[in-house]
Amino acid sequence: MDPRVWRRLKQNKTAIASGALVACFIVAAVLAPWILPYDPNRQDRAQANEGPTLAHPLGRDMLGRDVLSRLLLGARVSLKVGFLVVGITSVLGVLIGMGAGYAGGWIDEIVMRTIDILLAFPGLLLAIAMTAVLGPDLDHVILALCIMGWTGFARLARGQTLVLRELPFVEAARAAGAGPGRILLRHLLPNLLAPVIVQATLGIAGAIAAEASLSFLGLGVQPPEPSWGSMLNEGTSCLREAPHIALFSGLAISAVLLGLNFFGDGLRDALDAKGLVRD
């Protein structure tokens, strides 16, 4: 990382705190199988809806299962969807957007009209329709989110490519005999990474929110596997008796989404080209 970028990022205390919060969730999700205090599917109906205690800091759910253990395991699902969806859509979208922007003409027109058609449908409603047709399953959720998610990266990459392809360093590479593939990968792609990284940070938050929404509706992860969205749904049925079930799952979703968005905003400011020139 450019020392100037790191220096500007460190000055943003909110971004650093948000990044640390998200990092804690990632570490907890990775280590979840080894740090779970209890079996997340073990039921004790005699203690159903029990509030927070020393033995169970976040209480138990309606079936007497430990809420903390289920939250930790549910973090793996949410973060897996977020990183996997953004990993696939960023690579696919950037390659399509760069190719369309550099080629121009009818290729660019076809790509942009395809993106316009996809964006004409509300993303979450299209994901609901797809998972309803294919069946409720985490893989179907990931597929539905990937079909919609690449469009944002493609538009970003295309817009940047349209500007960069006219700059002198690209003209020099073209005059030196570099082919389109070399120009795209060796000259244009490195200059696209900064905005793409910021977009990816915000895209992870969007994918996690979409997965939680689909799981809340029963179209994502199926019981007994825990998910933050399904836990929030379970908690809404017993808000009076056990508000802690919905409270802690909702707080987990909110904390990760806010952390990713604040960190993404800070990263965007740190990578701002005008600010780096001033520094």
C-alpha cells in the first residue's frame, strides 16, 4: 500500500475503528468451529427463551439453543456469501466492463443494454424470484446475487476505461505494439484497482444484507443451520417473551454493515487521487 494512502487512512479514526470491528467478526467467523462455547444445535427446551446469563451471555432461543454459538456460526454464512459474491462479481464485472469500454462500438452497446435490462428489475425482488423458483438454498442465493452484482462493477470499470484509454501512456503502449490484452491487463487494470477495491468493500455489505433478507424470508440457509437473517426471523415471533434473540442478531447485522460502509468511505477518501496529489 502507498505510504500516503496508509497515512491518510490512519487519520480517519472512524474508518480504523470500523475496519477493526469487521476484522473481529472475520476472525470470529474463521475460528467459529473451534471457539463455539456450545453445540449450536443442542436443544434444552426446559430453558427455552432464557435471557442472558453467565453461562449463556446472549441467552437461549425458543428451542433452548445457545444464541452466542449460533451467532458465531451464522457469521460464517454471512461473510462467506459476502466475500464469495463480491469475489465472483468483481472479477466478472471488471473484465466485462474493461472489455466493453476499450472495444467500444457494438460490443459496448450490447453490454450496456444488458446492464440496463438487469437494472430495470429491483435486485432483491429478482433474487427472491430466482430462489423461489430454484428452491431455498445458500448456493441459489449466491447465484442470484451474482447475476445482479456484476453490473455495478462493470459500469464502474467501463467508465474508468473510457477515460484511461485516451491518456498518453495508453497511446504510447499502443504505439509500441502492445495488443489489447496486454494494454488491458498491464496498463489499465492497475489503474482501476483503487475504485474497484472501494466498490468491493461496499458490495460485501450489500451482499450480506441481501443474504440476511432472503434468509429472513426463509429462502436462504435452511434449519437447523444458523443464519443471522433466519435468527432474526425466529426472534420476531417471541419479541415479548425473549427480545434478546432478535436484538443480538439484529445488532450483529447492523454492526457489520455499518463497519463495512464506514471503512469503505474511509478507504475511498484515502485513495482519492486529488488528496494524494496534495499530500
